[in-house]
Amino acid sequence: MKRKYLDKIKKLESAPKKINLFSQKEIEQIEDLYKILPETVFNKKQNVRKKGWLPNYNKELDKIYIEKINEAIGDFKFDTLKSESGEDYYGLYHESFSPLKVHVDSGFKEDDIIYKQIITPLSPIGDTIFFTKRWYGPSTTFTNDPEELNFKPKPGQNERSNKHLGDKEFDKEIHKKYLSHIDINNLKGLEVEYIYPWKIGETLIVDRSHIHCASSRISGKKLGLTTFTKK
Ligand SMILES: [Fe+2]
């Protein structure tokens, strides 16, 4: 994949930033919306339950959500998949029962100007780990498993790659503390840029080109809301 607007994408990049974007009441409304939305399982294999935020279930909250994101990141378009009827999802609720491995959510279209990912934790325990390395190919899961590398993705599915790997051994302390669910050899050449410990009431804004994963710190399950944006 050859990004048409790589320069523009890079110009829009910034360091990860956590902010208090939503009030306690709004966080509660976001949680309540999750309960009433229809189930949309995207990946049984990953042991993740997902629900897309469909518009019109809570119109007032739809409006607030767009306004607040707009306040935080300026003009944007949603890029979080579409529903069966072609509506943009405002975000994706993801309830995971085991920690997500190394990947990037960089999108699938070469003429898109990918922008920020907005993560709002809805459960208190867990971390998201961001590596310094960035990726401008399509959304990819990074693996050193030869069998996994043979996986042929269908449209909309993550590619598989081992091109994240380098020579430098990964930090053993960080591996033990945060990433014991990942083979340390699959982290070779990576360095941690930022560890985000989840906290309800906060929202994390981060570039979509960042390679990242969840930490092994999970207590039963982890629930969060993620919105992918483009310009
Ligand atoms: Fe992700």
C-alpha cells in the first residue's frame, strides 16, 4: 500500500495526550448506551466482544460526543467502520477478556489521511502500551509466528507482518511487568514510548500510526470505547 498523503499524515502527528473530555454523567451515558446497543462481534478468535456506536439511540449524546471530539482535535471524519446499513459508527466499544497483542489501527485506504484514535476507558484496570515505532501500511497485526504470517486477510481484516522487528533485545523488566502475554522475541527492536494506565474519566488521544498493544494487566475483562478518525 502506498499512502497518497503521507506528508500530510505525518504533519498532523503529535505525542499521546490524556485529557478529561467527558463529565462523569457523560461517561455514565456512554456506558448506558453500550448496554442497549445491538451486539456486533467482529472477532471471536481474539476473544473480544464488540459493539458499534450506532447513531440515534441517544441523539443528545451523539451530539455531545461529536462536539467534544471536535473541541479536542479540530475537524475530523469518522473512520470506525460502517454499520450494515452504511451509517458511520461513532466508535467501537470493545470488551476484551484477554489482552490484545501488538498491532496498528492505521486503516485500509491509501488515499485516507488517517488522524487520531480516541480511547475512553470504561473499566478501571489495564494499560495501553505505545511503541515508538510507527506504521503507515494498512491495519496490521504484528507477529513472529510463521503460521500466523501465512494468514490471508479478507477485506477489512488486519494484515499480518513481522516488519516491526529489529535487532535490539526488548527491555526485560518492562516485558515482565506489562507484556508477559507476548513472546519477548516478537518485541525485538521495539521500544516503549508511552504507557497509558487506564483511568475512568480520562480520554487518550493518540496518532493512528502508533504501533501498540494492551498490557497483561487485565482483571476479568476490560471495556473501552475507541473512535478512529481521519481528516
Ligand atoms: Fe488498537
